[in-house]
Amino acid sequence: MAGATLLPASALLMTKGKAQADERQGQLTKGDVAILRLLAAAEIIETDLWQQYNELGGIGATGSISQPYITDLQVLDGDMPQYIADNTDDEMSHVAFLNAFLASKGEQPVNFDAFRNIPPSKVTGVPQTGRLTNLQQLSVDTSWWVSYRSTTNPDLGTVFTQQAVQGLNVGQHPAIPVNNADLSSANHLLAIAFTAGFHFGFIRQAMRLR
């Protein structure tokens, strides 16, 4: 995922639990634990990025200083604030469920708080706590949009390399306002909102591949 902090595989798979070598008596195997911890790690990362979108563009942010950003997101879809809020709630529930299940089996839940070192947006009202993902410097592959509109089939060998938005897959682009000045930057703010919109689709594609 573009902008996400990369972590060593060992950090995802280490556990102090008592995973069993077989599935007797309902115990988790070591493989089960590894898979569950990997899924929890992915959900934590996804939750982190959706929380950043929700702070500035979600339904709960309506009427705040970030209203211009919300308005530009709604150019893409009038329900975008609700969509962002719902996705945030969903991802948080996934993390809670997976970690609670691991704990119920005597396994160590996944916690990435030690890796929250990326500075947040400086827009007024945004919690100034470290983040796992960087939505202020993204490269977004928009070929998924081209594939959805194509009459050809990737299962039959079609490879999609054309970008729906030229240049968004190279360089670094913000998908959230970086500071208060961005909220009054007209076309620049619209470009930020559109980057977010294409990133939403990119996230969905990544989750499908997962």
C-alpha cells in the first residue's frame, strides 16, 4: 500500500502464545496464529489510513474547519463523508475482533503503537499523534479504473498499464490537506480530494488481492 510504513515480517509473526502443532481440542496451530496476526496487522494499517480520512472528510467532520475538503470530496460522490465514516468503523471493528480472538486463545494481540512515527496533518483539530501511514505523500496506481471500464479480460491475458490519471502513480501527492492553507487553495484542494477518491479504489483493489 503506497505510503504505508513497511514492517519486518518477524514483527508481524512473533508471538508468545501457546499455539499447538495440531488442532486438537480447538487449539490454534502455529500457522493459524501467523495468519491471524498477519490479518490483524493489515487491518491495523488500513484502520490508520481510514482514521486520517475520517478526521478530515468523514461524516463526523462535517461543519468543521475541513468543510472545504468535504465539499470537494462530494464532487465525486455526495455520500463520500458517510462512506469514509462507515469504512473507518468497519476497519476498527475488524482489528478489535481479530485481536480479541487471539487474546481469547492465549495469543499476543498485534500492536503497532511503537511504529506510529509519521507526523499527522497540521490542520486545526486533527489529533497530533503519530501515524503508521503517510497520506501526505502518495503514489496511486489508477490502472484499476481503466480495467473496470475495459471490454477486455485480465483472466485472458490482458495487462492494464494505462493510468486513468497521468502522473498520479509517480511522485508524491497529498490525499488529505496537509495544513490550513491547503483548505483555501481552490484547485489544489480539489486535486487533493480527487487523489483521495482514486486512492479509495486503490485500497479496495489491495484488499481484494489480500
